Amino acid sequence: MVKTIITVIFVIICIFLSAVILLQEGKQAGLSGSISGMAESYWGRNKSRSMEGKLEKLTKVAAFLWIVLALVLDLKFW
């Protein structure tokens, strides 16, 4: 029963992680912006408050949960 619940949560996190990654912008725009000095602008300093910054944080949290649940599901005592 517990393994089934964890598996369902794992699948939901997989779908969520895929969606969050697809919503993010490409990194090429950020690379050219940092070369031209855009990193020192208001946008560069407050990136964590932007939608892109929030998506990056969500990606990190979802990836961490995905790894933890994958390890838990791999345990042999089920």
C-alpha cells in the first residue's frame, strides 16, 4: 500500500518536473546577456524574484524529491 502511494507521488513529480523544465527559457539568451553586461542590471540582480528564478527553484526541489523517491522505491524491503 505504501509503495503504491509513493509510486503515484513519484509519477506526479515526474510529470511536474517535465512541465517545469519545458516552461523554462533557453540559457542562450542569458549567456549573451551576461556577455553584454546585462548581469549587472536590475533583471540580473533580482532574478530570483522573477518567474524564471522561481521555475529554477521548483526544478531543483522537484529533482531532489525525484532522486529521493527513486532511491526509496529501489529499497528491497518492500
